[in-house]
Amino acid sequence: MRRPAHRWLLLGAVFLGCVGFGLWTTALRRTAAALERGDLTTAAAIQNRLAWFHLDDADQRYALARALVAEDRLDDAIAQYQRALAREPRGEQWAALAAIHRGRGELEAALAAWDRGFELNRNRRYLHRASEMLLKRGDRERSFAYFERALLVDPPSARVHAWIAAKAESMGLPRQQVHHLRAALGFDPSLFRLRQTLAWLLATQEDPQLRNSAEAVQLAEALVDESARRDAATLDLLATALASDGHFDEAVRVAAEARDRAERDGELELAAKIRERLALYRIGQVYREAAPAPG
């Protein structure tokens, strides 16, 4: 008697499964038909009923969300995106949701959506979009942080850190610029221009936490030696670092040498700037860079 009972139970389960599958596929077809004729309310209602049994379809919810956006029904679109993402999260759909929030001026919601999308597919474009939006809002620090994360998707290298340092400079963020210059030189200590830029920042910053005059002198002396004292800009750098470190007599001597070299090489604009700095050193004053303008 047990075997027939088991067979009936099995047949009943198969029958119910077939009926359920048939109802599910019918519901999906009805949703597709409603979407095709633009009846978005019906499509949403069908998907919501399916959700009671966790049978709603992510693809159809995403299609429904896009259609709602096209009709400017953004609150409904956001709800559909959220339900679809809970069902089957996808990076590009998080980015689509972020675009809605950005259009509505919802900064933090857009950033959160871009972050979630990036976690899924490591698409750096999401971080660049977040960076651009933050920069337009005037939040340079957070904007740079997103740009930094985007570039560091690639394995860190001297070139990657140099790019990030250049971005920090364009955005008027010297602390971040110094950090990435040091990181780049950690990969390749021989990079002449990066050492030159780092030394100038360390010698001329108003912020005492960033300024390191002694290190700037060491860097500049090595650069002057490498250029055989034939580069006016490098001599100017050494003079500036010496003055910053309190060695004004030596700074005057080196600055005069830099001025003469610039004039001999026809670098008249640089020679004029060196003369201005030389005048400061002669009266015991250091040269400080003005605060960088935000990019």
C-alpha cells in the first residue's frame, strides 16, 4: 500500500509543479504583453503578485523600470529598480538607478548606487561619474577620492600614481599630490620630473605639515648634480629650498647662478621670476606658493 501512496504523492507534486510553472510562464507572457502595449500599471501589478512567491522576473522589472523612466514616473521607476536589484543585482542597473538619483539632485543616493555598481563589476566609469558630480558640487576632497579609486583599479605603478598626482595638482589638493608623488617614486626613484615637483612642493607649501625644507634641499641637490648645474629651473629649485631651510646666503648665491643660466639659455620669463625670488632671499624672506586654485 505504501508504494501506490508514494506514487500518488509524487504524481501530485509533479502536477502541482506543472500547474505552477504554467501559471508562472503565463504571468511572464502577460507582463511582456502589458509592457509592449504600454500598460505599465498592469505589468507592475503582475510582477508584484509574483513577488509573493519570489517568482517575479528581474529582466521584466528592469524593462518596466526603464519604461517608467521614459514616462517620467521616477518614483515608480526607482521602486522597480530596487525590487529588481534585490532579486538579481547587476552593476549596470545600479548605474541606471544612480542616473535617476543624479537627475533628481539626490547626491548621496546616487553615490551609494554607483558604489554598489562598482562593487559588482569594477567598472571605473561609475566612479568617474561620481567624481564629476562631486566636483560640480564643489566637494573637491570627495571628488578626488572617487577619481583615485577609479585609477587604482589597475595595479599600482609609478605611472598610475603620477597620473593621480597630476589630477590632485589640477584640483588644488597638494596633500594628495605629495602622497602620490611619493608613491610613484617608491616604484621608480629615478624619475627626474617627479622628484623636481615633490621638492618644489616640500619647499614652498604654506602648510607646515606638508612643508619639509630639509628633504627639499636633499632632493634639489641631487637633481642639480644630475643636471651638472646646467638647468636653470633646477638651480632655482635648490635656491628656493635653501631659503626655505633658512640658508639665505647660500640661497642668494645659487639663485644668482640660476638667473645667469636662465638668461644665457634665453629663458627670460624664468629669469624674471628668479630675480623676484632672489630679492626675497636678500632680505631674509622665503618664497611660498599661493594656495592652488581649485580645478
